Amino acid sequence: MAAQPPTRSVLFRTVLAAAVAVSAGALAVSPARAATGVAITGLAGKCLDVAGANSADGTPVQLYDCNGSNAQQWTVGSDGTVRALGKCLDVTGNSTADGAKAQLWTCNGGANQKWTVTAAHDIVNPQADKCLDVTGNTSANGTRIQIWTCTGGANQKWTAPAAQSGEKCWATHYGPQPPGALTASGELFDNNADTAATSLSRQPQLPFGTRVQVTNVANGRSLVVRINDRGTFVQTPQEPKCLDLTDGAFSRLGGSLNPDAGHIVVTQTVLN
């Protein structure tokens, strides 16, 4: 199935935008942010943190003073993942041993990236049957996070967001658009931004400015897009069509820009 920019051109959306009342805040042009969810807090009230806010594979996960940065924004997915900066909380080397360190890694569906948040405030890796643990029970900034046999200790207790359920649907991409084109929200169109158009057939429609976590079902890649447009008129027989992603966002999720393969099956989770 090809991407369908001619059927819902951005130029048409500029006409539609005149008829849509939106707040000044929704019209503000701002880049999409990679952060998702909310903070996970643990020992001494400090936060689960990605060192240096670095999204590179292998970046250590640590304890750090809560500061509201992207590096401390986590989403607990219905697929068992715990995600930040578009990647997954991962046990190094697929290890199940006490002391195996936690890191950030590209989501791949592996058992070392699956977690269960319990009512007792443990975050458990079922493959290892061990708990997410602050090494040495020390609350110093930069203390590495690891897995360890569950003990009920304070260094294994976490306050985490509830799991987000995902709605499965199809996502396509815009394809080339004319220079200076505007979205329905009035923003200048940027085909490399983490933004998307939401389906006009969706009820209720997602307001401009809504952040949506989008996960490619085929490969587990995930990112957060901001809704700034209307579109996706055509329905598909297999799954409802829900989003048009920019070419950049579509590619980052692992989608092919080949016109004959212009869709991917995704889950979408509304974050705000």
C-alpha cells in the first residue's frame, strides 16, 4: 500500500485549518520532544535516570536527583517494556545473574527488556526473576542500577507509572510535500520532525499538541510524536488507519519509504 499524500495534501489542510478553532498554545511551533511518561522514583526519593540523557545503546541507567529532564521520563508499556528516550530499559548481555547492570538499548522484544511492576513497588525482570536494584543500597548520584535477587529492601522499591495500553492500527507517511506547506494547525510542515496527522475518522479526534507514543509492532522501535495535523482519510481492511507520520519519524520507526511499502502496523498510546 502506497503513501497517499495526493489524497490529503497539506495544502488542503491549510484550508481546513481556517475552519478549526484551536488555542494559541496549540498553534505554537515547537520541536517534538523525545521524552515520554513520567519519573520513576526510588531510593531516597531519587529518580531512575539515563546517564547524560544519552540515547546511545549501552548508556548506563543510574540513580540521580530528580530534575524533570528527558532522561528521567519513562513509560511502562503494555508489552512489558520500560522506555525512555525512545529506547528500552535492558539488562546488559541478556544476563540473569545478580549484579547484571541495567542500560538503555534499542527495543528488540528480548526477555531482558521485559519488566513487571508489582503492587509491592518492585520492578521485576521475569526472565531472571530478579528485581531492579540500586547497587550497594547507596543513594549517591550516579549509582548504577542492576538486577538482584528480590529482598524487599528499600533499594528495590520504585514508584512507577501505570502500564500504558496500546491501540493497534496502521501508520503511513506523507511523502514529498511542496516547500512552505502548512499543517492544519498552522505550523510550517517539517518532513523530518517527530510529528503526525491524526485520522479524521477517529472519534474523538486527538487535539493539536497531543503527544502519542508510537511503537512499530514488527521491530519494537518506539518514539513519541506530537499531533499537529489532520489527515489519513483512507481506511484499510486489515487494521484501522490512525496516523500519517513524517518521512523522518516513519524511517526512525523502521518503515520503508518505498511507495509500495508505505505503511507499518503500530500501537499508539496517548500520553497527554
